[in-house]
Amino acid sequence: MRIFKRVITNIITVIMYKEAMLMNAKRAQEIAASPVMANVTYNGERIYIEQVDEANGTAIIHPLNEPNNKQKVSVSSLQEN
């Protein structure tokens, strides 16, 4: 029983950590408005957040080296590193 409780506790800790790493619309807007370049990735690639639609939880982004390759994505798919 003790081992089971420890395993469950570890799983919950990992889930909470991963949720904390997910971006939300408010944070994405803060990053987009900031003059400081933040380290944000989408599918493992560093990106620039151009615009955020907080009501829909989406952002227009582009890879750092491809400014013409714009995509509309869910802010929850962005990760701040």
C-alpha cells in the first residue's frame, strides 16, 4: 500500500509540473507584448508570438528563422522554456 501511495504521489507531481509548463493566453499575451525575447517553443521549435487571441486561446506564431511561415495555434501547445 505504501508503494502504491508513493507511485500515485509521483504521478500527480509529474502531471502538475507538466500543466504548469503549458502556456495560457494571458502569459502568451505578456510575452508577445514584451520587448524581451522569450524562449518559447512549438513542437520543439523556437518561435515568435506575433498576436494572441485571448478569447479563443489562440496565437499567431512563426518559427524564428521563418517569419513568413505564420500559423494559428492553441496557446496551450506553446511551451515557455
